[in-house]
Amino acid sequence: MTANPSVTDATLIDGKAIANEVVEEIGQQVRELVAAGQPTPGLAVVLVGEDPASQVYVRNKLLKCQQAGIVSREYRLPVETMESDLLGLLVDLNDDPDVHGILVQLPLPKHIDEQKVLQAIAPEKDVDGFHPENLGRLLVGAPDALVPCTPLGCLIMLRRTLGDALAGKHVVVVGRSNIVGKPAALLALQQHCTVTMVHSRSENIEALCRQADVLIVAVGRPELVRADWVKPGAVVLDVGINRVERDGKAKLVGDVAFDEVAPIASAITPVPGGVGPMTIACLLRNTLQAYQRQQR
């Protein structure tokens, strides 16, 4: 599908359906490996504290592991866990041959240095793709890089939406985080796109966004992007998940004002049900990739 300015109602990019397809593809590969006598891929998930959102995310990740046939181990640590104890656990998991991927659920309690923890994970088991070595591999376009899951999910959605037409498109990324914005920009460059990054210090943000054939928004600000920020026919990927109060009820909304933008865009992701499910699917994809690298 290519962007078409005459479109008045955007095609909904169903992240949940695409994610289910990805998980099923991974599950098929896992079943074939096991049938051939290979060990089962294993993922260790570490959760420190009792953050409600983190608990939901971890539960969903473990359920998808089960669906794909990946062995999952869950390590729940109390919020007062010392940094040294968490690092010690990671040393053990790095050395465990049955663990092919390690994920430490973020955010961590404030007394734990997040970067120190992420760098303590062996790069070949870093299925979140946050280790500096994996980010460096992404920068130089190494084919075996473990890529951060959310931007990888965005790329898969774009490929399945635009196909070969993605090359040459102008991609505008709103947000410059190490988790989404920067990796998304690098992935778009690898697809031969022209890339602009927009952030809080950018001038004429609305005008820059209106130039986008593909607009990726990841800033954590509810409904920041309005209709007049979007070029007719653009493809819009909304990474944001924000909880707001509407009419006395809690509601999840994205970083894009969906009701305003959907009539203008050619395709758009909903919130929820858009990019979110793809993040978990790509975690499983990375786990399988890490497993395959370690079996060589």
C-alpha cells in the first residue's frame, strides 16, 4: 500500500494481528528445532519491585513465550534488592547455557543504576537490544545485531504496510530516546529512507512533521500530534501509551490524536492494539535470533 492523499479514512494497522503472525512464525521455527533434537530456546525475565504496569508487561511476555514454545524463567526480586545482588544474578544467567536471552524489566528502583545493569547483560543474550555493543552493531548495520524491540516492531509493520515502497520515503521520527527514537531512525536509514529526527529542541516541529511520508511518534505526551501536523496520506505509527482521565474514567491514548489524524492518514496504528503487541513479538524474535547465534 502506498500513501494516497485522496484517502479520507485511514487503514488501521492491526498490530495485534501482525504480532500473532510473527509469534506463530517463531513458534513454527521452535517446533522444527525441537523436532530436530535441538535444545529449546530459553528466556530469563527479571522483575525488581512490584510496579503494576511492569507486572502486566512481564505476564504478557511470559504468556507469549509459552505460545511460541520458548522456555521462560521468571525471577521476581523485592524492591529493596541491592544492585550487587541483581548484578550477581545476571552473572549467573550469563553463564547458564540453558538461558539464551535475558530481559530485565524497566524501570528499575531508583537505587539501582539502570545503565550498569543493562551493560552487565552479555551482549549475545541482550534480547532487549539495549547493550552498547548491540546499539553499535545497529549503527554500522551489522546483520546479527539484536535490535530494540519496539522500533523493530515498527519496521516490521511498515514492511507489511508499504512493502518495497518503503525505500525512498521521508520518515520523521518524533522523539530521540535510546529505546525507540534513535534505533527507529537507524532502521529507517537501513531501509533507504530519508530520515528527520524531531525532538523538544527542534524548531518548527509541526512543519517538519507535515513533511513525513511516514511519521513515527514516541514521546510519551498524550495526543501531542494533531491533524495539522500530518500530511494527507501519511502513514502514522503511534508508539505512545498514556493513561488519561476522560469523563471520570481512565483511558489509554497514544501520542497522536487518533480521531483527528485517522481521516487524514492513509494508515495508522491504534492505541492500544498497535505497536504494543509488536514489542512483545519482537522480544521473542530476538530470543530466537540470540539462540541461533549461540548454537553456531
